[in-house]
Amino acid sequence: MYPYSVLSVSPYPNSALSVGQYAIIAVVVVLSLSAWLILVFTAGREPRHRGTAAGTTSLPQQPRAQEQERGQPERKAA
């Protein structure tokens, strides 16, 4: 029929995917969904309260006498 049948273009291209390609698509979708759910779950959690656990430190407390020595005036109650 056509001398160049290899070069002929069909209006309906072959869009069939192999089983391996479908498996890769499914794995990517499942991994993406699970990563999204994990991120949403961790972002929505309440932060942990770090009490007096070992290895935690609090900000240093300075007595009033040291503040006055540095030249800061004492505030009077109104």
C-alpha cells in the first residue's frame, strides 16, 4: 500500500503503557501521598514541652542589684 509505512502517522497514537510503567506511577503516587500525610500530621501536632529534662538549660536570671550596677534606673510603681 504505502511505500513508507514506517513514517505514516496515525490520528490515534499508541498510548498503551507497560505494566512496569503503571507500577512506577502507582509507587510514586503512594509515596507522595504518604509523605504529604506525614508532613501534615507532624505540622499539626502540639510541640513537646521541655520541662526539667536532662540537658536542657534555662535563660540566666540576673538579680536586680546587677541591673542597677549597669546604670539602668530603677522603675517606680505608678
